[in-house]
Amino acid sequence: MRFFQALLPREEKFFPLFNAHARTLVAGAEALNDLLKGGAGVADACARIIVHENEADAIAREVLINLRKSFITPFDRGDIKDLIGLLDDSIDQMQKTAKAISMFEVTEFEPHMRQLGDIIRRCAALTVEAVAMLGTMRDKPARINAIAEEIIKLEEQADEANDAGLKALFLKHRGGDAMAFIIGNEIHDHLEKVVDRFEDVANRISGIVIEQV
């Protein structure tokens, strides 16, 4: 079946859409890092994340519309749907993080939160690199798999940073402001979930490469 599919013209429009969506993740991660600097720029950074999330949603819808219209796709239709869904989950989680920060009117952030933000930015940069190679994945499977492994290692670092951050919050607030600990814990949870979503994307891309190469 794969031999006959190779002889047929494929719809290649998906790759530019994947790339465009991945770029919204980078933009969202940059805005999230600006947000975690705190101060007067928090509201503007939250607004930027929402803009990028809306852009990503529009691209995801376009992918699904094209999927319904396409006869031959570059790889399995279910994989295309899963991949764009997981990419979208990543920036959706950034938007949820920004929403929580806005709701609780937080303008100051702990060092481990900023560390998680930096890990998110690195995950986004690696993701956009991996997605850009999907159109030529048969030529670059080793690099794509290496990127996936890097993201998995970053997710492990994020777990460690999250644990250390929660411990620091507990020590800071155990004798006083319980609400500050609860809010800090909520923000940590959202940030860690962003990294988890990037790991999901990395694992899905690895699966697609295994199936196609």
C-alpha cells in the first residue's frame, strides 16, 4: 500500500500549516517568558499569548478542513489529526496559564517559575525545528529523534524545577500566607503542564517518523 501511495500525488499543504502553527508556539513561549518577568508588562504579555492562541486555533481548523478535503495525505490521516491537536494543546495550555495569572492578578514570580518559562521556550524552539523537518523526515530521522530526546530531558528538568519550586513556596509561606502558596502552586501546575504538552508533541512526531521511515 505504501508503494502505491508513493506513486500518487500528495497534498503537501499540510507542512506549511504545521510550520505556521509551530511558530505560534515559539511566539507564545516568548510572550510567556516576558510575562514571568513580572511587573507592569504582565497584562500585555497575557494579551499577546491570547492573540497567538487564536492564531493557532485558526491554523488548526484549516488543517482539519484540508484533511477532510484531501484524498492522499503526506502521512496517516489520524497522525495528522493527532499532531495538530497536540500542537494546539501546547499553546492552549499557555493560554490557560496566562488566564490563571490574570485571574489571580499575579505580577511577581518566583525563580523556579521563570526557570520553567525558560524550559518552555527551549521546548518551543526544538519543536519548531522538528516540525520543519517533517516534509523531509526520511532524510533526517536521526535529528528528529534527537530533538524528541532533548524535549524529554527538558520535561524531566521541568519536573525537578517544579518540585524545587513547590518546596521553596512551602518554606516561604508555611507560617503565613496560605493563599499565596495555593496561587503559586496553581501557576506551577500550569507551567509544568505546558512542558508536558511539548513532550506529547515530541512523542507523536517520533511515532510518525517510526511509521514512515
